[in-house]
Amino acid sequence: MILTKLFNDFFNSERASGIILIGCTIFSLVATNLFPGYFEIWHFSFAGHSVTHWVNDGLMAIFFLLIGLELEREVYIGELSSVKNALLPAIAALGGMLLPASIYYFINRNGGDTRGVGIPMATDIAFALGALSLLGKRVPPSLKVFLTALAVIDDLGAILVIAIFYTSTLSWVNLGIAAGIFLILFVLNRLKIYTLWPYLIGGIIMWYFMLHSGVHATITGVLLAFVIPFGNGGEASISYKLQQFLHKPVAFIILPVFALANTSIPIEGDFFLAFGSTISIGIMAGLLIGKPLGIFVFSYATVKLKLSSLSSDIAWKHILGAGILGGIGFTMSIFISILAFDNETLIDQAKMSIMLISTVSGALGFIYLRSVLKGEATET
């Protein structure tokens, strides 16, 4: 399998981003607990919202725009363009969402907080691909594509969960205006208007009204991605140019800033006792056990039912490794935890649980795949 330049650019930027995110997380945790002023920076309020709120609702919309563009490319000309090829990562992603959510719900159904059921459903693209890329040329190209497609579909699932289950009281007027702007941009797409600026201006206006509609504003990024003309997907298309342009700002600015803002967590003396709460146990069990089990079992069933097939260069041992890496929640899981809980203590507990178990999943996935890929070398 020959991987396209744009795919390799995306893969490489996610690898580097994963490494930077680790550094930002460590720095933010240390700075918060050594320098109280650092915590206040992210909670400084302007225009009615904290800096962290603007990061989560504003900058992350650009992250979702990139995810939407990547998903669009996969649907039109990539791994998801063929129904048979798309079914394997799609059903695997479904299993990787349903089983972790079920585990969390089972643990929290009696007296726990079930609002966090969406937290262990998400896979962090940057960290998962970052861990995989550290294995170098031994990684089969099809495994890179499988994990990328799975993570992108997983993020789409997380976006749907956010839109459906983590939406506050709706303002139908604002939502209607946002929908009207989306319709206008769709018409521009159908009229083959291939200039980028009308879409970006329309996207900013749509974001504003979505922000005030009750639906999370980051959904705008995905909606905008699908009305930006794709054309033939070549290097001359505005979709290609925008996706290529966004790789580095998202990987090296937006996601690191998100990590800095959302891992600014004060650690008190009895803080670690919270790891014994049903919320923490549900998140950790969902990501560490539910993710790999759901991904592997649903993948296996898909192939055995002849709905899809494994590529010739990967085996079930590779799928299991990808499933373990799927347990790296971080960005999307932290994002959902912010929406799920109103109590700052619960949010911080969830964040710490996500960071701990994502580290464990990443380490286990890397060690496992290194052992099964030992001696293998593949050209990409």
C-alpha cells in the first residue's frame, strides 16, 4: 500500500504533536502546583468567558475543522470511499465506543454519575498515531490507515455524542440562523464557488450563532469542513490546501494550548483518593479494557461475517495492538469531561483519570506492538 503525501503529512504532524502534548501536560501540572499565578492565567475572564473557555469553544473549532476535512477526504477518496473497506474501521470504532460506554454506565448506574458515559468513548488521534509512529518502518501501512480511520470515525462519534447528549437548553432562533448560514454555504458549494474566503467568513458567523444556540460551538468546524468544495481532492483543491495549511497550526499551537489550559489541575493532599471513585474507575476501565476489547471483538465479527476483510499486510495481533492504543483518550475525553460535569472537582478527577490511563494504554500498546512487529520492516 502506497500512502499519499497528505496522509503522511497528517500522520507525521500527529506524531510530533503527541510528543509536544506530553511535554505541555507535564509542564502544566508542575506549574499549576508550584506557581499559583499560572492557574489564574487560564481562568482570567474577558468578554464574559475565561481563557480556557475561549480555547475550548473557539480554538478547538479549528481542530474539529481539520478532523472534518480529514474525514471528508477519507470518505471521498481514502480508506472510507469503499463501503467494504470502510466497514472494518467503522464497526471497530463503534465497538470501541459502545463497550467503554457500557462499562462506565455499569459501574456508575447505582449512585454514580452517569453523565460521564461519553468520556471513555473517545480516542486521541495525536497520541495514538504518535505512539504508533515511534515504531518506525516496522508498522504496516494498512495498520496506520486502519488506526487513522478508526480514530477519525471515533472522533465523529464523539462529536455526535456531544451534539446529542451534551447540549444545553436550545435557542431555536440562534440554531436556525446557524442552520441558514450552513444552507447558504452548501448552495455556494453546489454552485462550484471555489474561493475559500466566503466559506471561512460564513463559518465564523455560523460559529457565533452556534455558540449562542446551546449546541456546542465546535460542531461548526465539522459542518464547515463538509461544505468546503472538495473537487477531485487534488493539490489544487481548496479542501486540500486548507487541510495542508491547518496541520501544523493545529498540531503545534492549538492542541498544545488546549493541553496547557485543561491540565492546569491543583493536586491536594487527598486528591489521589479520587481514583477510587466510581467515575474514575468507570473511565479507566472503559479506556483500558473496553476500548481494546470492543475494537478487537467488533473487528473480528466484521471479518468473520464477511462484511469486510483484513489487508494482506496486517494480522489480528496488529488489530489488538491498535485497540490498546485506542485506549488513549486524552484530548477528546478531556473535552467531553468538561461538558459532562458542572463540578470542578469531578472534572479534575476525570482529567487525572484520563491522563493516567491514557499513559498506561499508550505504554502498553507501544510495548505490545514493538514485540509483535520485531524484525518487521515495511516501506511507506
